[in-house]
Amino acid sequence: MDAEEASLEIVSSPRRPRWRVLGMIVLLGWLFAFDSWLALGQEKSAPQSSVANDQLRDITGIEEQPRAPGRVWGPFILVVAGVLVMSLFLVTWRYYRQNSNPAEMSPGAWALAELNRIDEQIRSPGKGQLERYPTALSEVIRVYLEKRFQLRAPRQTTPEFFHAIKDSTLLPPSHRELLKDFLERCDLGKFAQIQFTEDECQTLAHAARKFVEQTAE
């Protein structure tokens, strides 16, 4: 892929860090704390003297038995405190990522921005990339479907995609027909090597924007 083709690649929005890693850390912390608690519970004080030693000792006055050494709870308390702090951090972090990140673009805003960017690249003087326009538009809409509806559109062909959602209620019939017509025409340019005119490309772009605007909310 040369520099001109690279300019048409879609730009994905930043992915959220996966919270599952932190979840595993918290789980391992709890397991370590439980193991420490079991180890402390199984501690037994060593016998103070054997029977043989008792028989050899001189008879003396009544002696108090030495107290067993107290259990060391410090490490256990530190582990539990650390796990609780990590758990609180995990809950706070997830809430912040889900509810307090205004800088992240919504799927609809991202898709419209990408469509505008691709349109500007195509219209730039000397670019000569009109044949790639349908493919670039199709990639944006497929990624938008994944971001907006959690559908596997980027990894499916058009027939596979519509077969997968035939019983879904995510897209009403009107939106489904608009999307089907758009993707099938894009496939003609990508696989059948049909050359679209500039007006036909603009019609595709209009259909893509219309679909995003109608399904973004």
C-alpha cells in the first residue's frame, strides 16, 4: 500500500483498556489473602517439653505454663487492606470510564467524521483514488455497525452479515433495506471492479451519512 492508499485507511477511535486484567489481579489478591489466613489458622505452638524431660526435672513449686506466642496478623491485615484498596480502585475506574469520559467520540460522531475525512481525501487535487471510494465508505459503515450495535460486520461478507441479523430486532426493515442496498453497491466496486462516476460516489456517501444519522441514537 503506497502513501496515497494509506491516507484512506479508517482511523479507529481509541479502545478502552480492558478491565479484566485488573479483575484478575483482584482475584489473585483475594486468593493470596485466603491462603495466608489458612496458614495462620493452622499454626500450632510447639510443645514446651517432652515427657522425658519432665521425668528428669527436680520437683519444684507450681509453675505457670508459658503462653503460646500470639499469632502474627500483620501480613494478613496488609494483604486484605491491599485487596480492598484494589477492589475500590477497580470499581471507581470502571465507573469513571463508562460515565465520565466526554472526550471519547460516540460511534455516530466517529463515523460521520470518518466519512467527511475520506470525502476530503478523495476530492483532493491529484489524488486519483475514486476507485477506492466505495470500499473506504463500506469499511467505515461496517466498523460503525460493530461499535454501535456490537455486530461482526467487519469480519463478515455482506450475505453472511444479513444472514446473521435476519432474526435481529436491532435494525428496523427501512434501515436494513438502506444498508443492504448500500453494501451491495459497494461490493460491486470492490469485487466486480465496477468504476463508479463521481456522482455515483456522492450518492453512496449520501446513503452512508443517512444511515448513520438515522441509527446513531
